[in-house]
Amino acid sequence: MIPLPQVAGKRYGVMGLGRSGRAAAMALRASGAEVLTWDDKAGAAPPGCTMHDFRTGPWPALEAMIWSPGIAFLHRTPHAIAVRAAAQGCPLVSDIDLLADARAGTALVGITGTNGKSTTTSLLAHVLATNGRPAIAGGNIGAAALELPDLGVAGVYVLELSSYQLELTQRAHFSIGIWLNLTPDHLDRHGGLHGYAAAKSRLWRFSAAGDVAIVGTDGPFGAAEAATAAAAGRRVIPISGTHVPENGVGVADGLLTSRISGKCGRIADLSGCPTLPGSHNAENAAAVAAAALCLGLTPAEIANAFASFPGLAHRQERVRSIGHVDYVNDSKATNAESTAKALVCYPRIYWICGGLPKAGGIAPLAKLFSGIASAFLIGEAAPAFAETLETADIRYSLEGDLVTALAAAHRAAQADPLPSTVLLSPACASFDQWPNFEARGDAFREAVMALKETGQ
């Protein structure tokens, strides 16, 4: 747990008692603050804290309110408690701000993007730790920010930052910021694409001499974001998964190469990194290599760490092979853009997809359907997905739930004489059947491990 000496003797509110909210409340209380908490779903306050209904109760004097990122506060309708806080002049802040205040002088690396955040965050922390640097991943992945250990001034906090977190972050300074890509997502939460993009750009809000912006330039918004970061005073390093940018880091013909400061040098052959398949992971690897170089690592140190990276749970996680069939857990693919990254990696796919649909469904994936032997549809999205697949003349079946879909995909793939992949890549949120994508992926993994060695 991160000690917060700056909060002793002060009073804070905490709105939302999910993972990050509860961690914030406990860290505040352990550091000597008075803590008033509330969650719209009620429940018990963490030990030493007091439940206080900020909706209807008297408004107490607060230093600030730590707002849990999972709770919308502005769009579509302003949250009643956020409105009261604004009227009282009480700022809404994130747990990331508390971490930054407490660990001033410690390196914070902020990583955002619509897709690839978790892999990039995990890989960078792995590269640093493998080479003896005190480093840990957290934020929107793994432990909440205030559950992380105190790494001291030599440490590096590698923080995955969602748009929900960034829109709440008021003071945190990221000496290295990584902006991977931007495609439409969470538009209801941010009032449209402009609001979503603006939340991501808060990564550069506080910049100092020597700060770095590592920006993915493969997508349509990359060049504009690089200009935004440069206007904030950052040194911009462009990265790409398809070529090697001038004064940047990229991948061409499978070779990860740096041209930072105009000097060309090979870093790694990604063909030797089986847990980083596809051009999307090439982009992630380029981002990590750029950050690691800025943090003083050598190309050889980076390459050796890449080779030992175990991969990320729920993101193209190879769970098991049975005969000529691989079973891959890509539960983290909660939108079509993310699923596209998986569909290009496997030549013959028995695809399990569906859940709580997002705008556009799977229609944007139509150009990738040629590799799908059959689809197995689950959840609320199943009827709409069936219409899209039927139009494209792709075989499908409506299966209802994940375990039933896996059993059907298993039988079909085992009966197919060609090498195949049973792929869970839902292109949907999980909330119609599961509390989060992790629970969905865990259920898939457990069911795969219980499969028999044949398709019978």
C-alpha cells in the first residue's frame, strides 16, 4: 500500500467502493485521514471509514472527493453527487493523483489507447523488472494505484490509464507518456469521439523539460496526437507496427528497430517472441522499446526480456492445444477493433463471440471473415451478429452461453482435419453475463481445461 503523508489530519470523500475506491479509502485511512465513503449500491464502509450519503445528507467540508472511474459523472446525465460537489467547490480527483502526490520524484509512465494498453503496460514492467529495475504495473490493470508497493525514488510505476481514469486525473505528471491508438469507444461516457479523444490527451496535461511522448502513428489520429503532445512541450517519439518511422521506433519484416535521433539500430527479431503475435503487438513492442530506451536500457537487455515475456491473461492467451487445435482466450477483446487484432493472427478459426454489443457490432470485421470456419454466438449480441454473418455467408450457430458455445466449437474443430484455432474473442462487453472480461476469460479457461482429448 502506498503511504500518503500529505493527507494526514484531513477529511476526504470516496465515491464508489469498487476495487480502486476501496483501495483509496483504505490508503487514506491508514495515512491518518478521516474518510467518508459512499456507493450507490450501498454496502459496508471499509474498516475505519464512515458511510455517508452524499446524495441527500448534509455536505461535509472535504479536501477532495476521490471518484471511482467506473462511475459516470458527466455524460449522459450529470451524477447528482458530482453536481453537489461542484456546487460546494469540492474537486473530484482520481487515485492516480494521490499516488503522484505521494511519490513526487518517482517515475510515472502513463499508457493509454483504445487497444493494446494492457499488453504494453505488462510488457514494459516485465522488461524493467527483468533487468533489475524496481518496477510494477498497475492502475487499470492488476492492482489499483494505491494498492501498489512503495518502490522508492528509483522505482518506476507503469500505469495503464483508461479514458475514465484520465478524465478524472487533475495533477499527475507522467514523465513518459505512451499514446497507442484511438478508435471510437466509450462514446456515451464521454459525450462523443471529441470528448473521448480529449480525455486521452490529458496524458500530456502536465509536461516538463525532458518529458517524452511516445505516440502510435499507424492509426488515423496518430499524427494529430503527436502534434498535440509536441505543443505541450514534449519530445515526441513516433512508433509503428508496420514500418520504422524517422526518429522513432518501429517494426519492418519482423525486425524491431530504433531510429531515435536518426541513428538506426536493431533491437529484436519479433519472430522469436511467440507471445507477441501480429502487427498490433509489433506496435506494442515498439512502444515498450522506445520507453525502455528512454529509461536507460540497452537493445540487448530489451530483446532478452521480450523473449521471456509470458504474455497477458485474456489477450490472445494460448490456454491449451488438443491435437491439431489451439484454444485461445481473447476475452479482453471487448470491441470490434480489438477482435480484429486476433482474427488476423490465425488462419482457420472457430470463433466464439457475442455479449453486450457496442456500436457498430461486428460489421467492421467483414473483410476478415474469410478465415472463419464457423462462429458460435452468445449473449445479447447474438441475433444482430447472426444477421451480419448471414449476409457474409459465414456459418454460425446461436449457442446462448459460453460453455455451450465452447463445447460446440470443440466438436467442430476436432472434426476438421485442418489445423485450427478455437478463439474466444467476443467483440463485446461482458456485462450481460459476467461482471467483467476477466471473469468471462477465467470461465473459458476453466472450461477449456476440462475438455476431453477428443471432440466427442
